[in-house]
Amino acid sequence: MIQILKVLVGSRSHGLATPNSDYDYRGVFVVPTSEILKIGGSPDHTQWIEGNIDDTSWEIGHFLFLATKCNPTILETFLAPMTNIEWPESANDLPILQYRDELRALFPYVWNSNDVKNAFIGYGLNQRKKFLDNKDGRPNKFAAAYLRSLYNAYELLTTGTFTIRIIDTPVGHMVKNFKEGNYTPGEVINECLKYQKLVEEAAVNNPKEANLEPINEFLLKVRKEYWV
């Protein structure tokens, strides 16, 4: 396994961190092609470490598949600030750096308007349920994530990208207030429903399809490079 991308996500990338905030990382790794094709080959698609450091990585083929479904967490991984990777001694750094950059450059090709609408609204509704259910006694976290995800979807559909550092956006201080508990439940629901409607309208007014050809070309090139 060779990791080609690792990024910082969560409150420390959103500009909402406190001194007690955890570190959350996401990444992409490549399994040697020979391991995938051999008899009985079924390498892990996902690897994760949980605790004070939350570190989740996806195998590149699975990562790109989820990207074409517009999974919000996956799309965030394309844009989040990169962290340093401890390169294995046997690795040739140049191909890794090249493929890291080429992978991130695929972002405009992987998403489509309809799936962005459905995936981000679905993610937001999941956050709303956790907020209203007071899951883990952390409603503020889910209230903030509810608004952040919908605003990011609206940004993506209207500009072609979205802001990871949410504090720098027009809703940044409201998201911060939600995270700090400065809200009423009605304020959270009303603001998020406003952005859900904007997302639905933007998906209709800004239709866009994914382009799978450059994605497949890139993946095949990586599979050939990392045969063993």
C-alpha cells in the first residue's frame, strides 16, 4: 500500500477549532494492482484509525467511485489542505507527487449537479436528525455540520467549487455560533431549510454532468505504475 494523499479536515480546516479540538485526517492510498487481480484478491477499500486522531483513507479506485456519487466527505478530501506524508524509503517520490496533484485536479470532472443535490441534502438531513436527537450529547456539532454542508453544496453548484475554511464564508459566523451553542432550534432549522431550497434551485439552474473519461484514464495509469 502506498499513500498518495493526506489532508486535514474537520474543525481545524474549517476555521472552527478550539484548543481541545481533535485532529481529523482523510487520505487516499494505492493497492498494488497485482494484489487486486490475483486469485482471491480482495484488498481493503478503507482504512481508519479512531480516537483523539481520526484518520480515514480510501483505496484510490473506491475513492474515485465514491467521488462520482458526490459523497460530501470524499469531495471535501479533494479540496482540503494537504499534510505531509512520510514517504516509504522504497517509493519514488516523483510519481507519488505527480499522481497526488493529478488526482486533486480531477475534482471538476467527478461531480454532477443532481448527485450533489441529493448527496449533500441527504448528508444534511442526517446531521439534522443527530442534532434533534441530541446524539452523543453534542447537538452543536451537528447543527454546525448541517448548515456547513448545505452551504458548501450551494457554493459548488453555483461556482464549481466550495470553501473548506467555512469561517471565511458569509455563513461562517453563523456556523460558528451554532457550534458554540448560540442558537435556538428554530434558527437552525429555518436557516438550513433556506439553503436546502437554494441547493435544489441551483441544481436545476446549473446542470452539470460528470466526465468519466479523464477519471478512467488516470486510474488506469496509476494501476499500470503500481503493478507490484
